[in-house]
Amino acid sequence: CVAFLALILYLSNIYAGGMFQTLVTADEPSVALRNPKISLQVGFFLLIPYICFNLLAILVVFLYVHAAYTRRKEQEKPTEDAPKEIMMY
């Protein structure tokens, strides 16, 4: 969740807020930018597989817990279906 939030906040600061222009003009107010171009580096795009692998890990854990719960419930079933005479002994 935090990685996805960081991704969204970074993109909103860059494209909507114009963070790069603010950073340049904060140091030197007399600078005028011509043809500003935004380019995202590899580190930014590595967040996308990181988020996907985390979601996959959560899915695997959920499926494992669900399978264990289902198996435990199936093992309890034979005693419910057994005749009363067998259960008394």
C-alpha cells in the first residue's frame, strides 16, 4: 500500500504540481526554463513489479490459508455423517 501511495504521490507532484519547476526556481529565481521535459528513470518503474509481487504474495498466503481451512473442515466431516451406533463406541 505504501509503495502504491508513493507512486501516486510522486506522479501527482511531478505532473500536476510542477515540482521540478519549483525545485529549480527555488535555488535560482532568475532561471527561466525552456521546453521542460519530464523523464522517469528506471527506479520509478521498478516500483511497478514490486507492487505486483507484493500482491501476488498476499494472494498466495490467502489461498494457502483458505486451502488449509477447507482441508480441516473436510477432515471433520466424516464424524458428522457417521451413524450414531459407531459414534457411541
